[in-house]
Amino acid sequence: MGPIGLIIILVLVLLTILLSFVTVQQGTIAITTIFGKFSRILRPGLNLKIPFIEKVFKKISVQNRSSELGFQAVTIDQANVNFTAMLLYSVINSDEETIKNVAFKFVDERNFMQALVRSVEGSVRAFVATKKQSEVLILRRDIVEAVKEQLDQTLEQWGYHLIDLQLNDITFDEEVMRSMAKVVASNNLKSAAENEGQALLITRTKAAEAEGNFIKISAQAEKDASQLKGEGIALFRQEVAKGMAGAAREMQDANLDSSLILFSMWTEAVKNFAQEGKGNVIFLDGSVEGMQKTMKDMMALNQINQNSITKK
């Protein structure tokens, strides 16, 4: 064997050795086939394979993967809803059967993504089609749970599972948004009017209660004042009557005419009118007949007071 043959043999040996080693990155699992048939899976790190016969068919990432998508759905009341969503998914595990499903269920990654996206869109549309436009915005979590419940079994057969579905934006057509804005504005005006009415009712009610309490307190105070005034006048009259009766008895004991007391009271009253008057006009009968008539009336009143004191 010449030098050329030796070199060829060395090259073939070296090539065989090189083709016997396969490096698999962390977070990735490799699938090998022999003559097109599944052979085994290779774990991360340095692996050996049969050169020229065993081939690496595909390398599959077992890390979490994400994808953004946008689509439209129609509610039961015929409103178009635009969704912008983010899918977070991954391979279920690194078991051999799971990896085989991931590797051989779809022709390539593009076909898998198309099936996954269409499945998510179909589940969301089926859910939204049973709801009204006013309910969609508050059912974000319910939509996610419904989609995961419907897709979990299907994705498991493909070797994947849906970790999370985030509905980032939920919007309506421009015309629908304008009508919803008008509804919100009208509801706000209605609430404001109701609140204003309630506030006015409370204010007027409190004012009426305050006025009623004021009237009640004023009436009670006036009643108490009138009662006290009447009691004061009655006590004053009693004291005057007692004083007049005492003076009359003293004058009788002194053999004096008791009518002098009445005459003195009359003159004191006239004097009082003159000193304390504030410009008011008081007409008094200054004739002798008038004075005699007044004296008789006062003596009769004095006699009545004496009789009442005697009875007591």
C-alpha cells in the first residue's frame, strides 16, 4: 500500500471518528434515525452515534417558547372584537414518546405553529360567539381558562402543553367604540344626576328637620316664657293684694278711711305716667265726677280682694 492509500485510510478513520460524535446543546434533545426510521434520542452533551448510518433527524428545544398573534371574533350581538394575544407553550417533557410526537406529528415547525394558532383562534371565537360585546372586556380570565381547557388534550397529543395565553389587547371596531363611549357617558350623566338628586333631597330634608326642630324649640321656649310670665304676674297681684289688705287693716285700726290708699295709688299712677312716658298719649278723666267714679271702682276692686283673702 502506497503513501496515498495510507493517507486515504487515515482520512477515512478520522472522518469516521468525527462523525461518531454529536454535541447536543442544553435545553435541546436530538432525534436520530437509521435508514429513515426512529432510532433513539440524544440528551444534552457529547453523544456517540453510528457513523454514516445513524443520522440526526431533528433537534427539538424543550425550553418555553412564545408567539404573538392577532385575530378577530364576533360576539352574539354581531360586534367585531379584535384580539392581540401572546402564546406561551413548551414540550410537555423529555420522555421518548413525547419527543417522538413532537418530531413526527407535523412536517415542520411552520405547520405546527399554523395548527396551534388556528386552534387558539377557534377556541376564542367559539367562546366569544356566546357572549355580548358588553361582557367580553370583563371575561378576559374566563376566555383564557376556556381556551386552555379545550386545547390541553389536543396539545398533549402533539407533545406540547399551553402554559399561558395572555390577551394583551381587546378592542372593537371604531363605530362600536364610539357607541360604547356614548353609553358610558350617558350612564355617567345618569349617575351624576341621581347623586345630585340624592344630595339635594338630603340637604332639603335636613333643612326641613332643622326648621321643624327650631320651631318646636321656639314654641316650647315661648310656652315656658308665657307660663313663667303668667306665674310672675299672678304672684305680683297676690303680693299687691296682700299689701293693700294689710294697709287697709292698719288704717281701719287707726280709724282712717281706707279710700285714702286708693287715692294715693291713683296719684302715684298719674305721676308715673308723667315721668316714664315716652311720648305716648294717655287720656285720663280729670273731672271730679271722673275721679269719684274711678275711686268707687277701685274701692269695689279692693273689697273683692279682701273677700277673697278672707276666704283663703
